Amino acid sequence: MKERLKAIQEACLAKIEQAGTLDALNEIRVEFLGKKGRLTEVLKSMKDVSPEERPKVGQMVNETRSKLEGRLEEVRAAFAKKIREEKMKAETIDVTLPAKRRESGHRHPNNVALREVERIFIGMGYEVVGGPEVEYDYYNFEALNIPANHPAKDEQDTFYITGDILLRTQTSSAQVHEMEKGRLPIRMISPGRVYRADEVDATHSPCFHQIEGLVIDKNITFSDLKGTLAEFAKELFGENTKVKFRPHHFPFTEPSAEMDVTCFKCGGKGCRFCKGSGWIEILGCGMVHPRVLEMSGIDPKAYTGFAFGVGLERIALLKYEIDDLRLLYENDVRFLKQF
């Protein structure tokens, strides 16, 4: 029995020295000290030992178990220490390195300008109304007094999906949808994306944003239009801003005008920004054409109104003194960080 225990002890110690991982040590523990281990089998055979020898054999088994468990624990602790040291080396933090920067996003210049315009008109009692970008030709042209083969269509030639469906060229189509609802009076602005067959350059793009405004009520006059837009210009560009209206033609308004504002760079004295004129063109406007009211089911004898339209990108370019429209869409972080 003594020789058997010695052989078990030597075999176990030899395997422990050869073990290279914690998993291997665990397998050795199970092989020699587990419920079905080799040392446990010796204990099970104690029934074959004489009563006089049992205490001695039991003592030898316990001593052998104690030696093996002690050696297993020593090697396991050595492995754990080595693993911990390697992990500490791998996870070492270099405190001299700069910290990771958390960069927060912010609104695009277009959205900054849009929120400012919406704030101004909501303060005047207007509501913001949306509309479909994929529109019927009727709402985009005919209901705005631009029938088939009208010359104005050539100026706004757009992207057609079918003969009657296209990508809208102006957000005025949203105004028609609102007028057809028959809920009067109307005070609304309609911002959104529009499409035209333009070449890309410093001032043009086939896709841009427009803000259209509409007021329909009884006894609305051109004076209301002038007062509203003058207040809008002062809120947007400064209290000292003045406005000037020049006669123009739009199929859906009569009379029509283009509105200029005094150059906010030089105060109207003339500079490079306003090309020496002291004025900057900002938007188109006019009184809603009676035929447009009729086609939308509104009696032009009882109601009148005015409309205006301004390019959102134009406001952003002017307000932030940007000289190239393409900068707004190139996603250059160096440019966008300025806002």
C-alpha cells in the first residue's frame, strides 16, 4: 500500500510540473483527488486492509492528499500571479496620452437659419405647414396659374416621374393644399426641399430649400404685405434694416414685386458685399392672383391675400456671409464647425 501511495504521489507531482495552464491543473486534481480519482480508489480499498493497519494506511493517504493539494495550490497561485501580471502589462494606461475628446454635434447652417425664420413668423401668429416633395403637376403649376405650355414652366423645368407627377419646384404647392381645405383665415409658412434642373455652381443647385408664406383673409392689402416683410427683415438682419420693393412678374400674384433689403454689411452705403448698390435682393412677393383663389375654392370678392417666397440657402449665405452655396453641402467639418 505504501508503494502504491508513493507511486501515485510521484505520478501526480510529475504531471503538476508539466502542466502549463490552470485548466491542466484542474484536470490533474480530478484525476488524482476527485470522487473517482486514483487516491480516492485507495480509500475505497481500505476494507481489504486489516483493522490493525487501517489507521496507518489512513494516515499515509491523508499525508499524500495534503502534499498533492499543497503542491497544486502553489502551482495554481503561481499561474494566477503570472496571468495577473500579463494582464496588468496589457492594460497599462499611459497617463501622458491626451484624453479622448467627445465632440458634440450642432445644427447645420441651413437649420440655424430656418429656426430663426420660423421663430419670427410664429411670433407673428403664423403656423408652419409641410407638404409632399413628390407632387402632382396640377398643384405645382396649374393651380398656381401656370397652365401647360406656359413660359414660366421653362424657368422651373424639373424632374418628372410620370407625365402628371414630378418633384416639386416650389413649396407654393403646399399653400394650394391648405387653401383647398377651406379653413379661413390662413396665416402660414411652408419650408421644404424643392428641385429644379439647374447646374451646380456657387449660387445654384438642382436641390435646395425654399420658404413660402401665405396670408388669406378679408381686407388684406399690399400694405399688410409690406409691413409684414419689413418687420421680418428687421428681425432677421437688424433693427436698422430698410426694405425696397421693385415691380416684377409672378404668374400666381398680381401685383408682384421683388424685395431688397439694405446691405447689413455697410448699412446701405455700398460695399463689395452688395456690389456697391447698398441693397441686396432677398425675396419675391405679391398679392395672390384672384384666379388662384378661385381654383382653390375661395371667393376673391370676399377674400384677398398675399404670398412671398425666399430661398433658405440665400438667407444662410447672406446672414453668415458665405460666398459659395456648395460649401453648405460638401460636409467639410472645418467649415461646419464655424456655426
